[in-house]
Amino acid sequence: MPYRAPLTDFGFILDHVVGYAQVAGTPLFAEATSDTVSAVLAEAGKLAENTLAPLNRAGDKTPARLENGVVRTSPGFAEGYRAIAEGGWVGMAANPAFGGMGLPMTVATCVNDMMGSACLALQLNPLMTQGQIEALEHHASDAIKALYIPKLVSGEWCGTMNLTEPQAGSDVGALRTRAEDNGDGSYAITGQKIFITWGDNDFTGNVCHLVLARLPDGPEGTKGISLFMVPKLIPDENGNPGLRNSLKLVSLEHKLGLHGSPTAVMQYDAAKGWLVGAPHKGMAAMFTMMNNARLGVGMQGVAVAEAALQQALGYAQDRKQGNTPLGAGAIIDHADVRRMLAEMKAETFAARAIGMACAVAIDMGRATGQAEWQARAALLTPIAKAYGTDTGCHVAHLGVQVHGGMGFIEETGAAQFSRDVRVTAIYEGTNGIQAMDLVGRKMMDNGEAAFRLIDEIQATAEAARAALPELATPVWSAAEALREATETLLAQAMNDRFAGAVPYQRAFARVLGAHFHLIAARAEAQREPLARFAIRRLLPEHAALLAQMREGAAGVYAITPDLLAL
């Protein structure tokens, strides 16, 4: 079944669920009216459907390869990338002063959702560049901004982030890459980085690497890390790509999925780089890029869920097998198949709404400068990333199951969705790390942002009681259980919090998703059956998850390595 951009869902969520009108009502985004956004999304939908979606199988069947030190990308990817760049989609949220469209993050999130559904392997390239643009806008010198951002915005050049090293995965503070002052404003960067998404390509004029490294006087740990711009080709006096820098792509990883996206091992041998931000403050700059990417990756999970759902639905409507309670029809009429498809749809809607609500909070925080919006964006980011990618993995898994035996056959394409999306739950901080961030750093306000959101959920449920009592009551009760669990969490020792972080995060997402389904049911009667499915069948999981959270760390550490080996 060909991919179709879910424009109706985007419009409905923007207008009726996440309150996009607030964003358009700010002076900063006043030009991004509902009509303008609809036109932008329609054009992006055409790009996704007609240009990018046909490339998805080609990327999987003919992976990117390293040939004599040069990356050869999958068939059609160069043309697909040019269509993205020429349409202005790389810099859609970037500052107009550098050639960007200046669109809200909410709109960019919808566009990235569609492009990720169509061809996730290729969409990763502009997503990395978008994160780099934001990091440079916030932290780079005026000279670096002027030189790099316009070319990144136009898509003439592309960007990467270089954090991970063989001995330093999530423990970034253990990195060994070093930087030494050249005495001319530049630095010599030496070290190796792994897992570099789109570390090179054969269709952009330059590849700009943001590299974390330690200066000689940098203290141990993350507080001693600096960030450097290290281009593949050093710009000349006119800003054009010049001499080759002393860096190389050592190899490409052999991966479970995303074969069209080259993931590189990069070696820097006294490569010339320029400091971004203040010395020893590299993590602050990199986190700007990572937080941008975390929402983007969460929406990649949603994107693959959407694609997997569309394919599974098409198959289930065509495939005839056995007698169903509704007669001799297609397998969609079997109760369990219908259940799986309903779950896929309900989870995809909830994850998309959470991600878009996060984007709205980011836009409102930027447009108003209000601390409450900024705190909400910070709270929702790890939830959106983890739930979005967990949803992508789960929905793609169900998509294979709906296909039955044919789902295990590569030709149907169902297996590719499951393989491609799996890494999203790992990169930009594993979902366990997202959960630890939620219960740790994001609760340093004593839960104020969380409690404000819980208050909103309960207020919405109260307002819906008269019309939808069977849906409003369980949502209100679940929010109250989440409130009590949050109070318990805040009283726990940090190690106990971390042991229950993942179930707490999942419970929070489950309650928040039910909240958005309830809003949808109030706004449009035809949405009620899906909301009922989500609230009556999926929401009850929150109770078991919160029970797990309350158990703390003792039971976890009681399972010793010896017991695990039995």
C-alpha cells in the first residue's frame, strides 16, 4: 500500500488537541496561520508521497557503501535529498536572517513526521543538520554563524554530531578525543568517534562535523568538554569548500536496519576545527542539538508507526482467510486482527499528539520566554522521545503480526519497518536514559511542571464528565494515581527513582495519551470509538506500571549476576 501523508490527522491535532492557535497567536509566529500551515503541510505531503516514499525499499535493498574511501549512497537518494533541499525543508525552522523559513517547531515536526514515514534512512540526514543549525544559532560565534548556517539551511552542506567513542558510549565524560590550540584561532582535533549518522555522502558540497573533545586544561568528566566545528573540507577565504581536512571515514557499520543511512566510524588526526561556544562548555551546546534531535527521533518512531499501520491496514483489508464473525471476508474482520490494528492506530495517535504538544511547548517557550512553557517543553521531551520510539517499535512489531507469515518475508516490506525503527529507542540517549532524565533532572523543580500538567489532565476530564463519563472518569482517576506516584517518587532516594524510572515514564505517557484521546473524542464524535479503545483497554496498564515504580531498587539488585547465569 503506497504511503499517504496523514494530513487530516495533523490538521485535527493542531486545531483541536494541542492548541496550535496559541503559537500562531504570538508575534514571533504570527505569519504561520492555520491556512499557511495547511498549505505547507500539503506541499510536504506531496514530497513525502511522490519523491521520498519510492526510495525506502531502494535504501534497504541497496545500502550505502564505502568505496575507496568514498561513500556511495543508495539509488535515488541524491535526487531525493536535492528535492528536500531545494524545497527549503532543511531550514524550515531556521532563522530567516540565515535563509530559513522561520516556521514553528510544531510545523517542522509535522513535516519531519511525513518525511520519516516515507524514507527514514534519508530523513535522518536533514534531521541532523537541523539540530546542528539550532546549536550554532544558540552557541556559535558570529563568524561561524555567517559562514556555516546559510549553507546548512540551503542544504548545500550538511551536518553531523560526534559524541560517542568506542570506550565512551552514554558516558560522554569518558571521551578521549583531544583538542590543541593551533595559535591561529583554530584547534587540532585528534581522536575517533563511532556511530556517526550520515558521516559522509556523495551529494552535498561539504559535511560539517560538530565534535566533542577535551582541551589540555579541561577537567575530567563532562565539565571539561568543549565543542568544535570540524568540516570535511576547510572553507577558503571566500567560504567555499577548500582543502581536505585531516579526517577520514574509517568504515561503515553493518546494521540491523536503516541500511540506506551510512553510520560511520570517523578518525580525526590533528584535523582543523573551530571552537563553538566557550571552552569547557561543549555539553551545553551539544545538548541544544541533542534536545532538538530527541523530539525529532521521537517523531521518527511515530513516523514509522504510521507507515507500518498504513501497510498493515491495506494488507488486512485485502487478505481473505477463514470465516469471520462478520462472514467470509478479509482478515480485518477477525476480532484479534481488528484489535491489533486499533491498538496500532490508538498508540500512533497518542504518540503523535504527545510529540506535537512538546513542539507547541518549545514554540511557546521561545515566543513568550515564559518559564512555565520552557519547563513543560523540558518535561515532555524525554516522554516524547521514549514513548514515540517505543510506539514505533511496538506498532511495527504488530504490523508484522498482522501480516502473519508474510510479515516475515522481506518482499512485503513489513519487516523493514521493524528493523529500521529499532535503533530509535537507542540513539540520542536510550529510552532508559530518557526515563532517568525525567525522574532526575526534570524533577529538580520538585515536580512543579509535572503537577501542572496533571492538573490540566484532571481539569479536562472534569469538563468531559457530563458528555463522556465512561471515558472521563478513568482518565481523572489515572491522573490522580499519577499524582500520588509522583509524590512517592519525589520522596525516594535517587537510585530507587532510577530503578522505577522506565515504568514511571511509560505510565506518564499512557495517562497523557489517554488525555489527548479524550480531548479528541470531545472535539469530534467519530473519534470516540478509538478514544474508548485507548482509555478502556490501554490506559489500565498505568496501574501496573506505577506499582513497579514503587518497588525501588532493592529487588533489582537482589537479582545478582550469579542468579542471572543460572
